[in-house]
Amino acid sequence: MIVFFSFPCGPLGLLGKLICGVPYVISLRGGDVPGTEKSLAKIHKIFQPLRRLIFRHSKAIIANSEGLRRLAENADPFPVKVIPNGVDTGFFAPPETKVKNNGPFKLLFAGRFQEQKNLFFLLEEMNILAKEIQKVFELHIVGNGPLEESLKKHANSMEIREKIFWHNWCSKDELKKKYQQADCLVNPSLYEGMPNVVLEAMACALPVVASRVAGNENVVKHGETGLLFELNRPKEFRQAVAMIIMDNEQGFRMGQKGRVLVENRFSWNRVAQEYIQLFE
């Protein structure tokens, strides 16, 4: 069986193996790997002996990105294989006919409203960007989470408040429409395993502006399918977004290359074949 996350699910795989003899593979996802989130450092240290016991009894350990593999192998003395997340490229796809956007440029964020997603940074930098460029844009934010109230309160105190549109977390069909109606996805996360939202957006031929962290940098090819920025250089983020906003043709080309990359590397068929080869 495949056990997603070394914690909290790993102990269930270990019990299944010891009691019933069922072999298991551990799939690392992000926050379960020491080094991804500083606030979890003490917890990872406490559970290190159990985590290593879980790894020792597993048939294989899988990370969903090269960056996550490096972190995992630095933390524990076990080899890790990379098999990325997959995306349904038949469902998530560009619209058959893309209507030219003559209105404001539409930036999209989709995800859970928590510290990892770095949304206060996003709001602050977009507020500054609105003063630096002349072209009109909108920021559409899809999701929910523990920071929702404080984020909306903060946004309402900013000059950019009329350009921010909040959308509740929506169905798969509705999310696809959001991708298809947008002009660019932004993902300024502090860390990622491998973000499904980025894969889905790229499958819909959206260019992506994302933080240069493990996960994002394995999907977004800088200058080809989108632009990456260093988290400690907020000006880089604004410059990247401004470049996409001001040069629609470049954004379109990046989106098309992103679609091809996802089809060739991250489709469900491709990922399923990698797991089948592993099991064999």
C-alpha cells in the first residue's frame, strides 16, 4: 500500500506491516519532512526514532519533488526516490477558444489561508505594485482557512482593496473555470512539497509566478513556463508579476510551454506508470 505522509499516517503503515504483513511505500508530501517548516522542528526531533523505524520497514520512500528528496535524505539515512504529483490533463486544460481579455489583467491565487501560503506578503506586495505600474489588474483569491478573517481585515485597510476579489473554496469544475478565466497564477509559498494548484494551472496554460522553494522550482521553469523569485527579495516578486502583466505575449508563450511540460512529465498516466514500475 501507499502511505501518504510519514506523519501522521506512517505508524498505520508500520502496524499493517508488523501485524498483517502488508508491505508499504511511504510518500513524503512536504510538511512531514524535517526542514520544510521551522515551527515543526521540535516535533520532528521528538519523533525522529519512530520516523526512522517507519522508513526502515518500508519497501521504498518516495518524495514528490527533487528538493524534498534532498531535504529528506539530509534528515534521515535512507535513499529516497522522486515520483512527482500527477494532474488530470484531460480535465484541466485551456478553454477551446480563449476570449481575448480587454479588461483588467487577472491574477489568481488558490489555496488554504495559512502561514505556509505567505498571503500577507502577497497582499502587501500587490499593494505596492499597484503604485508602480499603470496597467490595471485584479487579484482573485480562492480558498479558506484559519487566516481568512485577519487577511480580509488587512486587505480592507489597503489602497488595493477594490482590486481584490475573494472566492470561497470551490468545486473542481468551478476551480477549472477560475484557471481558464485567469491570466496568471501566483504562488508565493514559504515551502511546498509539489503544489497541485501550480500543476493544474499550468495544465490550463497559465504562466506562473512562484517562490523559489522546493516543489515550485521543480515545476516552474524560470523564464520558460513562468518566473521564480527569492522570498527575501520582494522586489523580484513585483518585477516578475509586472513583467507578465505588461507583456501578454510572453505570458501566453510561457503558458503554452507549461501545458506541454505538464502533459509530458506530470500527467496521471505518466505518474501511474512510474508507480507501477516501482511496485514491479
